[in-house]
Amino acid sequence: MKILALLAAGLLIGGIVGPGGVSVGPEAEKRATGAALIWLALIDDGRYAQSWKDASSYFRGAVTETSWEASLRGVRQPLGTMQSRTVRATKEATSLPGAPDGHYVVIELQTSFSAKASAIETVMFTEERDGTWRAAGYFIR
């Protein structure tokens, strides 16, 4: 099984969120999930450089654009085209292991690809100072 673990600064997620998790407010969940689906669509379309540019400043500071693109080419392309994606769970957190304190929503998605019927994607989104939700990490298994 191929795993893409591009979690900035060694960010590892045990389950979905560690002990810093709290219940998700409806507005935060809605905004973060919407932003995540738009961001994942960039990756689905092979627009890897744009997904890096649209990620959080934390993410861009932890992984170079070149490394991000190479990793996605090596892991996502073999999976084929995305067939379906369903949000399984969301959790809000103010801290995640290896990441600075902030406002995060961790989203777990059940995804089907043309060459892999069942995968779990986990995306971590953070609310930046301007109120925009942006990717802080991505993991697929």
C-alpha cells in the first residue's frame, strides 16, 4: 500500500486528531470542508503546483513546491482518476502534533479511484489570519 505523508515538519496524526480536538462548530466545519474539496479538486486535476500555491503558509514553509509535485506524481497518479469522495469525519483542534497552535479542522474522506477502489484521505486545514481556510497537511492510505 502506498502512503503519501506530506505532513509538514513531521506532523503525524494518531487517528484523526490528538487530544487537542474539540467538537466542530457548524460554520468552521462547512467552510473548512468546502475549502478542502476545492483544494483536493486541484490535485485530482493534476494541478499540483497550484495546490501548493493555495496551501497555507505553514505548509509552503515546510515542503517545497518541487517536492510536493514529485510526491503527488509518485503517489496520486498511479491511483488513477478520482471516482467518488465522501466526508467520513471532521474534527476541530487548536493544536496538532508537530504543528504550531492555531485553528484546525481535520477532515477524513472515503475516496475511490479508478485504480484503487477504497482509500482514506486525511486533510488538515487551518484558518489563516485573514480568515481563509487553507491546507496544512495531506495524508492518503
